[in-house]
Amino acid sequence: MGIGSGIALFVIGAILVFALNIDTGGYVDLDLIGYILMGAGVVVFLISLILVMRSRRTETVDRTAVDPATGERVTRRSIRNNEPLA
């Protein structure tokens, strides 16, 4: 589940609470189900945001060496981003 799933749960719950007026004969309370889905959507959205923000790290490595052919100093920089493929 990700950010989109949290938003989708929230929207479906809001539709159940605010847009539908269906009489189910007292067996199912659609308003309660909608509020539960909205709460679950908020929780999933926040957890997804925390995990996305936590996984952003950058690693930089500088290496300096002497080129044996010319005798010049050569500096190489490697940058690695550990971002998820969302």
C-alpha cells in the first residue's frame, strides 16, 4: 500500500459517509464503514509518507589517485541515491 492507496481509501470512505443515502434495513451502517475507511486511509497515507521520507539517503564517495601514465592526480566522485522505485 502506498500514498495512492491511502488517498483512495479516504475518498471511498468520504463517498460512503457524505454522498450516499441508502437504506440497508438497519443491518449495515454505511456511515460507520465510511468513517472507518477514512481513518484507515489517513493512517496508510501517513505511514507511507514516513517510509518515503525515511528512505531518502545520499551516499557520496570521493577517491583520489595518481594516474600512472601522466602522473596527474585524478579525483573520482560516486554519488548513490538510495531512493525506492515507487
